[in-house]
Amino acid sequence: MKRKLAILLAAVMLFALVAACADDTVVQDAAPAATPAPEQPAVTDDTEEPADEPAAADEDITLRFTWWGGDERAQRTMEVMDLFMADNPHITIEGEPRPSDAYWDVLAVQLEGGAAPDIMQFGGNLPDFTHHLQPLQGFVSDGILNVGSSDLFDQAVIQTGTIGGDLYGISLGTNFLVLAFNRTVLEEVGAPMPPTDWTWDEFIAYGQEILPLLPSGVFPFVDNSANQANYISYFFNQRDEPLWTADYETFATVEGAYAWINLWEDMRDLGLIPPMDITASFPETGVENSALVAGTALFGLMWSNQVAAFQGAMTDELALAHLPLGEHDALVIQVSQYLAVNVASPHQEAAAAFIDFFVNSPEAGAILGTDRGIPSSPVVRNIVAPQAGAIDSMLYEYLSIAAPRTIPQGPNLPNDREFVDTLRLIGESVGFGVMTRREAAEDIYDLIQFLIGN
């Protein structure tokens, strides 16, 4: 079995090499999995404090700012940049948005070559990049970053951005998994709406109930068995078998992986998710390759900050359903993204000031909405929430119901980009009948053990 896993891992590495050479194409926002940075020397002690700043107020400064996402995020982000530059006419900010599937390859090359932007967006892979980042606590104590108290900023997310005692990332908002569904089609075929609460058995029973009502070629659910690390992690947490803990342990079992594989393959046999040849044509990395957007399936997993982009790509109305419940609470409200400062930036104080504006300005918050998650500043939340549009209001309502069922955010599985890429290959192998369900479960277990170094 480990030989098969080694072959899969080699295929993943080859795929990553090819992807790194591919042309960039614009896609909509996704929640990218973590990608480790190229190995670099550790940051030396003389970089632990902010670089000498500030520049004179009349000195012209240019900052480069990079993020991933689609056109809507780029528009919102650049509006905030314009607001900041209007208040700070000596500072020019040049935006470098990239599609999510190209972002990490480009950033890795920039960091390795010493040409990375001053301000960079990261996800749960922030710990993999700290040797490239400037610790920010000095800017907090200097009053440039106003994130040091709970009345100004949620302190739980400050803790997740703190690694080894240093603050490296400032939260852009909190995020959570949701099931979005096509309300319009359900209403048109006379199907019942999903319940507020359901177990996995009730989830499957509901799919069987609505399947006969759907047009030919339309399936109740997107196949989300192998395209999202956080969904399988959610399932394992329900079994009280966390994939990875802060103590560098895994409690995952082969039986847990087998239960996950069986759940989805049973749904495939029942016609509740598409056959694998259809699933393989929808990578589910964004709206441009989603079975939900294409109308092939009615329920699809996504991050809460993606709902607006998915709705914007569809004429049918979306609504939200909660994830199936298990024996244990498992939903995690986690930091969606962070902003961080390049340790090599010559204008670190100005970069920190822009980050402060980005996360603490009510005007910026009104523009950004929940595109990068629920704002981490209570001041911004109190102003933004009453002005929320239909999608944001739906997310706030969803969160009010889901919050009591949440568990604390844990660390990402090491190299979880590799985990997702290999998980997809394992899922396709069992879906196409190349390996058995038991073999797939053993490969998932071996993959977890491999990634944590066991």
C-alpha cells in the first residue's frame, strides 16, 4: 500500500511542477490549501524588531501588495487601497492580484528571488513562511497596528497569527464551511427545503427524497469527498479522531478513513453524487469549475466568504444549509486569511499602517464586507452588520445558529496542499475502480502518517 502511496505522491509532485510552468488564468476566489515555502535560512535575531522607519512624511513611498482571488475581490481591495492613498498621498500602493491556482507558485519564486511584495496575503499556511516575514508586535506596541486589545480586535485570531512568540499575521476575518444549495431549482421541482439540523443518515435520506424530482443529469450533491481537506477533517473530528493536533499527533484511524470513503461511494452508488468521470471534470477550485454553478448538482461545500462569488456567477438563488451533524461537535470558525509584511521590505512601518487601515477602518470594512470572512474588529462588525446585503445577512444568521456547535481552530496538517492533491488522486482512483475502498482508506491513513513524519 505504501508503494501505491509513493506513486501517488510522485504524481502530485509532477503535477505541481507542470502547474508552476503554466500560464496564469483569472479564476474566482477559492480557499487555497497550504503550500510550504521553499526552504530558506531562518531569520536571524537582527530582524526580530521592525526595520528603521518611518520615512519622512513628504517622502514618496511605493508599496506592493499581493493577494489571491477573483475579480470581485480585486475590485473591493483596490477601492480600499484608493481610500488609504487618498488619506496618505505620499504612499502609492501597487496591487498584484493573482488567481488562487497560480498564487503560491508565483509567490514562492518571488520570495526565493528576493522580489516579493511588501504586503502579502496568506492562509493557514502562514507558519510555513515565517522566515520570510517581519514580526509585527513592535508595530502593535508603537500604536501603528491597533490590534492589542479585545475591544479593538478579536484576540483569539491574534493568537493564531502568533508563531513561536512572534506575531506574523493579522487576521482578515473568520471563515467557516457551509453547504450552499440552489433554492430556485428546489422550488421549481417542488422539493422540500433542507432541515436546519440533519445527521449524515438524514442527509442521504434527503438526497434520495429529492432525486426523483430532479431533471435528468442533475444530482442532489456535489462530490466533495476528496477536494477539501477541511471537510474530511470535520468528519474525523465528529469521530473524535482529529487529523492533527498542536502536540504533533494524529488520532486518525484507517477505520475513520474507511467510513469517509464508504459514505461517499455509497452516495455515488445511489446516484446522489455524479459518477467519477463527471466529478473529475469539476475540480471545485472556484466558480469556473463548480458542478453547483454548472447546474450539475444542487448542494455544494464552500467557505462562507465564497458564497457571494458563487451567487454572482449564477442566476438561480442560493441559500445555505448546515453541515451534517455527528456524535461530536466539529465545525471550526477559523481565520480565513492573514496579511503579513515582508521582512525585506524597506517600508515596513508604512506596510503595517496599511494593514491597520485594511482591518480596522469602518469605511474599508463597509467595502470589503465578508469577502475575506467575518471582520475580526468588533468596531467594524458593529458598523458593517446593519448594512449587510442579502448574502452577508444570510451568513450572520448562519453563524448565529452554528456558533454553539463549534470547536477551537487547530493547526493545519503539515504540507496540507500535498494532502489535498494526493487525496484527490486517491478519491479518483477509488471512484474509477482502480483501487478498493479499503485500499483507499489505508492510503489516506498512510498519507497522514507520512506528512507528519511518522
